[in-house]
Amino acid sequence: MATLTLEFNANNSLAKSIIYSIQNSGVFKIIEENKTSYNNDFVKKIEESEEQFATGKFKTIKTDDLWK
């Protein structure tokens, strides 16, 4: 058995069609599907920030006070 890694633009309809065909052929098996090109640590920080905002753990600053 051999392993092949493919990198493609998930927004490209032709690429998505090809991957769909490969997956449904039954000959190939997708081992890992990376849905984002962002760094995992960055994604965790953003998700944590969104959670903090949803629970009210944030601070607002008036625009006039930004440079004080």
C-alpha cells in the first residue's frame, strides 16, 4: 500500500469534483481531511475568543480612548 498526499483548493469546483470521484470510486480511502489551511493553535485561540465573547467575558473601549 502507498500513501499519497494531495493539496487542493477546496473552493475550486473542479478540484472538489475530482476528490469526490476519487472518494466514491472505492479504490482510494481518505485517511485525513484537512478542512482549513489555518494553524490549529490560531483556530483554538479564535474559538476561545468567540466563547469568551458569548459568555460576556470581554471589555469594550471607546474609539476616543484607544490612544490614551
